[in-house]
Amino acid sequence: MTYNAGIIGTGGIAGMGILGMHDEEAIGTEKIDASHAGGYESTDDVELVAVADVNEEKLATFGEAWDIPADGQYVGHEAMLESEDLDAVSVCTPSFLHHEHVVDAAQSAASPDVIWCEKPIASSVADAEEMIDVCEEADAELVVNHSFRFTDKLQTLRDLMHEENLLGEVHSISAQFRMELLRNSTHLLDTLIYLLDTRAEEVSGYITGKNEAVDSLDAAQAVDDAGGGGYVVMDDGTFTTIDCTVPREPSSMTLNFVGSAGKLYMNNDDGEWRYWRMEDGDHVEKPLPGIEGSWTWDDDYQRSFANAAHHVEALLDGTAENGSTGEEAKRSLEIIVAFYISHYTESTVAIPLDRPLRDVEITSW
């Protein structure tokens, strides 16, 4: 069976490439595999038939690069959702538009069975909760593109931690990544949530106010999104320190886990994963069973879009359970919002957030 897919937004992650991640000469001129469009193209049965954007020039460029005929190019997402019968819809717009576009897609005549939304899920927890509720009411699966979840190595590592007791009881984690919290650090936080299968309970945060993305994107306005971090106590008791204040160029995504049965060091930029097993009171370095090498951006991240699109295809086939739900994506957003609330109120913040705090909006691109 062939499934029809449409994309809202024609930016880099939709299929045109991202400066700093792809060859500058290729951006906007050729197909980029590490994208939603590239993911769909890798599948057997999902065909990208339509795309929408409010910028007609970008729309035409995307259509030419991805062979979308003129009658499949729509100015504005409403026109596409009214005209097309779509099985899957990708939302690849800036994060402050995710809520509107996901809700509109779920309630539209296009009636998609799967909505594949870029991370972070939304700008506020209240928006995320409405997106989750609306998709549930429409019987549409909301899949949030936290890419690391769709990589083989991280899936194997999660199995090792939960089924093979790799680390035993995890006591402490320290993690570091580049600024900004919503644009970048949501990947780091979701990785922790995914590996631990847990949710934050108490948060204390610090916000730097520094943002590199506005300049690199040549954005027309400033946003709240900035570097920051703090400590997070998970509901299983794990104590986690987060530092996402580092500029992009010198940054590395690093995570250090200390557990009752072992410790794990992960550096996803330098390509180094190391594991030590507790044996008779000593840490003895061991290979990670079933994992060759370490996670890398050039390999694992690049393939994550194809893996995610195949997951969308499996959801459409009815042969899989959603591996990156809106409810799980909300957990990383809760932490980021709590960092801001904590910083500006000089207090610790409990999760789940009380109702008024769920309305706090953090603007980002």
C-alpha cells in the first residue's frame, strides 16, 4: 500500500540542509538525506506528494529540489490540508508554530494517521498538552522527532540498561551540550529521559541569556531561548546536572552515568563511548555488548531520519507502537520551562508544573 505524505515548512530540517551540518553549496540546491523529505524517500511505501510554506520562493526551491509538482506546492498549510488526502504530515516549522500546525493538521480534512513533528514539541507545556489531546481525539499518532531515539546504538543501549542491568541503579548523571536549551538541548534531555525511562520531579535552573542561533539564522527578532542548565532530580531519585551554556564550536555532547553496577561515559561529538563494570569493588573497563564503536553525528544522526520515516511507515501499517510520543517529548520541555521559571523566581520548581506555570512560553526558532 502506498501512503501519501505532506510537509509543512520548507526549512533545513524539512529537506534543504542546515548550515554547519551540511555542505554550504548543497543547501537549497539538492536533496539532503538527513531530513523529513529524505526520510520519506528512503521508505518503500511513503510518497511525499505535497509541501506548504508561506514563502513562495522557498516553496518553489523546495519543490524543484524534491520533484514536487506545482499542484502539490501550497502557499500556506491550510490550503494543503484542505486539498490533500494525507496519511502522514510532517511539521517542520519553527517551534513557536508547532502547536498551531499540529492542531490544524489533526483536525483537518486531510485526516492524517501520523503527524511527525520536529523537536521541541512546543513552546509551552500547555500547548504540548493540547497537541497531545487533539491528536488523541483525532486518532492520529503524534511522533516527535527527537532523532537520537531512532538510532540503533541508543536503542541497544536502552535495552542494555533496562534488560541487562548494565549500570544497576543509576545514582548520578552529569551532562553537557551546546546552548540553546530549546533549539539544541532538548536532544540531550530527551536522551536522558529515553535511557532512564523517567520524568523530572524537582528542577533548579540558571539561564545565561546568550543565543547564537538568532545570528546564524539571520533572524528578524530576538527570542527567549538561551544557554542554561542546572540540576534535575528525577522521579526515580537520579540526580542529574545539566550544562548547556557552551558555544557551538567548542561544544561536545557528553554524558557521564554512575550506577551501582557500573559507569558509562558517552561523547557523541568526539565519537567515544566507554563502559566500566563494577567487579569486586573496582571499576573494570569492558566493551558495550552488541554496540560497535560509538554514536556519531556523521553516521547515526544522518541515518536517524530514515529510521524515523520507516517508523512512521510501520505506524501506518499498524505494525509498531509509537516510540517517540508527545507525552514523552513533553518531559524534556517541562525541564526547560522549569529552568527558566527557577532562574527568574530564584526557587526550585516541582514537576508536574502547576496550571499557571504550564502556560509559560519560551520563544525559539
